[in-house]
Amino acid sequence: MPIDTDIHEQAAAYALDALDDAERRAFEVHLDGCERCLAEVASFEGAVLGLADAADGGEPPVGLRERVLAAARAEPAVVVSLVAARERRRTAQ
């Protein structure tokens, strides 16, 4: 029996509950006999749960805010003089 690549490409969408009703039913019929797709859907479980937690407003890791702010402070400041920018534009015209 030839492999229908289109149906196999729906594993991620199925795991994310992004298929319409007809696609979901067709994929579930296919899933019943396809070890490859069963394994692929199972492999997405952790990512799906992580996305659900993030969308739920889950708490970020402890210290993340401080690490992001420290990294931003460590970046060199880039200051553009508005006067110099206007002068460059005026001379370029």
C-alpha cells in the first residue's frame, strides 16, 4: 500500500488541534494503523504542552527578567544625533 505523504504531513497540525473536522476524522482513521504517525504525534506532546502553558500565562523561569535586563544593559548604547541626521538628509538632497 503506497504511503500518502499528504496525510503524514498532518501530524503536527493534528497534535496542535489545527485540523478541521473532516481532516481530523481522516487523520484519526489513518492514525489507527500508522506507527510512524503515532510516534510523530507523541513526539509533539511536550511541545504542545509547553505552548499551552505559555499561552496560559504560565510563569517564566525564575530570574529570566533579570537576565534579559542585564543583557540589555550590557549592550553598548547606540545614540543617533537628530541634528546630525537632519544635516545628512539635507546635504544628501
